[in-house]
Amino acid sequence: TQVGGDHYKKMDVEPWDVIDTWPLEQRIGHYRACALKYLMRMGSKDESVQELGKCRHYVEKLLETITEQKT
């Protein structure tokens, strides 16, 4: 699910697909940093609800990645 438009969905290769080829530690760091970015800028760029939706998106991806690590 993309929050705030469909610009990434229109790409032949989405950024997620590239990031998911990175080593596990780098993927975890990236998803953590992005979640933090959206949480910290909440309400200063987009509506707070939209920013929190973006943050949640990255937290869900982080959870997915960490769960993958344990299997």
C-alpha cells in the first residue's frame, strides 16, 4: 500500500524492489530511518494522518524484514 499517491506504483521497478536486494542490516537501517523521518516531520509537510500512514508503512516493512530474519 502506498500512502500519498501512486507515483512509485507506476515505475517498472519500485524502490522497495531495489532495497529488498540489500543486505539485511542495511534494509533494517533504511526502514528504521524512514519511519523516524515521517514520525519526526508529522504535520510539518503533509497532514499528520498522512505522515503517520507513511510511518506505519515503513514500520510494517521493518516488521516484515525482521520477521524474515528469524525464519
